[in-house]
Amino acid sequence: MPLVRLVEWRKAIIQHINHIILMEKSKARIPYLDFLKFFAIGSVLLGHSVEQLTGNDYWDNPIWSFIYTYHMPLFMLLCGYFFGSSLKLTFGGLLKKKFVQLLLPSVTAFVIVWTAVSVMGHNPWPALFTPDWMGFMNTVWFLKCVFLCYLVGFLSIRLFRNVWLAALVTVVLSGILPYGGVANFNFMLPMFWVGYACKLNQSLLDRHRKWFLGISLVAFGVMLPFWSGRLTVYMVPTQVLDWGTFTWDVQNLSVVLYRLAIGIAGSMSFFLLSPYVYRLIEGKGIATALNGIGRSTLGIYWLQTFLLEYLFNSLGFYVPMIWTFVLPPCLALVELVVCYRLVLLFKKNVYIRLFVLGER
């Protein structure tokens, strides 16, 4: 009997420890931000679905134009928000962690893309998928951009010992130096710093969230009527200084500043609004499901590159603009479910989890 009780106590202690571990893990996550990540990746899939179903006519599509004011800036804001924990690492530790998490899946994606292109003899995006350095940077470009932002953010804070000075110097230099637009780095870096500033001033945001939300929504609403999909980085590049002639492109600079302003206003609007929206579904089964998707955004983003941007694009199936209000949301929903289920499947294999999802 004493032996049986000892075994029972041992089981009870182990269960209690596991419960504490699970509780600590749940505390480490912020549920409404997982929900916001779901919204962000859903926006990405919807925007890309509009692209694939409209050929080259998406530039003036209202859905596509609206999504492209905020979707990747919002993702980068969230990356900046969680940047603070990386400052506790050594530089070597940061490089190792982010290489596995971001660059390894990028290399895998590039290898798969060019294996498929070589075997099938078809390149759906010749301007995007090229067998060179720029082709590597363009394939799942956001992962490289996040890596650069973490690297520059870490080094600049160590160098200047002041967050605001580090942000100012790096944003200005990325905007004027050659190759600052590689992987849209100079477009995304300001949003990275905005996210980190939100984390540093979390208590201020919480106390005055409604005021900040109101200001962001008004600013976003005022700027939105003047926005066009033709003002995105794909039509108007981010470089504002011509190093060949050492002259400023004033018109381009105005577009860059406007694009940054509307990106900040839109991203902050959704960031500040997310807790209120999440409260409407908190405690329900759908909240758990959507948060699970939000925790799998890297894998979903990685997979949609092949399933949506490569395979579906190869079909050449296009619809008139009026149908983009119906078919792209359906395609995005199917794509979201398929990608999420594949991510869960990939997590079961240690090698796929490492090389595709960047997880050990």
C-alpha cells in the first residue's frame, strides 16, 4: 500500500507541475494578439487571392487597395512589439535563433521554388522568382525583412544606447542608402520601431486606448480616400535619393511619407481595436480556433507562397472585378484552412518542423 500511494503521489506531483507549466505558457501569450495575427494572415490571403483571380487588374481593386494599406505593416508592428525579449540575448544567440526561425525556412522555400520551376519548366512569376540573389530575397521576402529588422534593431540599440535615437538613425539611413529597399526593408523598418514603441509604452496605451484608437481611426479615415493600389511599393519604389546624381526625388518622397503615414494609422487602428473585438468571442470555441491559426502565421505565410502564388496562379483562372467580392474570400478561406491543417501536420515531423516552420 505505501508503494501504491507513493506512485499516486508521484503522478499527482507530475500532473501539478505540468499544469503549472501549461499555465505559465498561456500567461506568456496575449490572446487578443494571437487573434490579431489571424486577422493579419487572413488579410494576406485575401489580398493574394484577389491578385490571383484578377490577372493584372488588381491595382485598382478596392479590396486589394484597402488591404495593402495595412496588412504587412501590421505584421511588422507585431514583430516589433515582441522584439524586446531578443535584447536579452547575446548577438550570437540572436543570430542563431533568428537564422533557424526565419532564414532556414527562406532557404527551403527558395530551393523548392527553383526545383519546381526546373522540373515543370514553368515560372509563374518571372519578375519575382529568379535564380539569383534577388530571387532569394523575393521568395517569402517578409521573413528576410523581419530578420534584417531584428538585426538592425539589436545592433543599433547596443550602439546608441537609446531607442529613439536608434530608430531615427536607422530609419533615415535605410531610406537614403543604396539597397535599402531590399526585401522592402526601408518600408517595414519604421513599422518595426512603432511596434516596439507600443510595447515600451504599453501602460500608456492601456490607460488611453480609446483616445489613441479614435485618433488612429480618424487619421486612417482621412487618408484612405486618397489612397490607391498604384501607390504601393510595387509601383512606387521606396528609394528617395538618386545616388547617381545625388538628387532627391521629391514626388517619390511624398508618396513614401504618405504610404508610411497611412500604414501606421491603419495598423494602429487594428492593433488598438483588437482587444475590444476579441472580447466579443472570448471564451467561445471559435476564439480557440482563430488563436490557433494566429499562432501558425509563419507556416501559413510560407505555404501560401506555393499553393496560392505558384500553383493556383499557374491555372490562369481569372474573373471580372464584380466577382472579386465573392470568389476571393471563398478562395482565401479554403486556403487558410488547408494551410493551417498542413502546418499542424508538419509540426509532427522534426525535420519538416525545422526546415519549413523554423521550429526546433
